[in-house]
Amino acid sequence: MMPCLRLASYMRTRLMDELNAHEGVEWVALIGPDALPIDFVPLDKDVQAAVAMWSGLDGLVEDTPARMMIRTPEAVMLSHRVDEDRLLLIQADSKANLGLLRNSLEDAAFRIADLA
């Protein structure tokens, strides 16, 4: 791998780790255009079904949403679009600070877009 690509991958993983460190966050995934995770943290989580479901929901709306949220009594899922092909998705417990997560997710998406 070229040094620039390694640095971009490292920085992306670092940004995702920072999101995952927020209180209540269970996992973070970067989803690609094929509805599969490009990367996710922590690596021991099975995010495939949630990513596929989220991609299906994202495809149901006419316009491409910049942000989406689903909340249940047990959990919340938030996404923020990185660019037209990728989005960041977070699953957190229902007690997580949604304002903080939304702001952090938007910032991370913006910074990941700059890495491409």
C-alpha cells in the first residue's frame, strides 16, 4: 500500500475510533456504495445485517438524505453521509447524548471526505 493510502486509512480508523469512544456507542461503520461496510470498529461486532438494513432504508427515500436517525427504546442508529457513495453509521444505546453524537458524526464525515 502506498504511504498516502496507509495514512488515509490510519486517519479514517482513528476518526472512527474517536466516535466509538463516545459514551453509549456500540459500533461505528463506514458504508460503501455496494451496501457493505468498508470499515467498522470495533472489529469484533457483527454489523453486516444492520448495514444492509440501513442501506435498504436509505434507498427508499427519493432524495439522498444527508442524515437519518432511528430510535427504539433499546438503541439509536444515526447516519451521516460522507459523500454520494459513502456514509457513516453509528449504533448506540438509547441513553447516549444524541446532540453530541450528531455533531461528532458530522465532523467525522467531513474529515473522512477530506481524506479521499
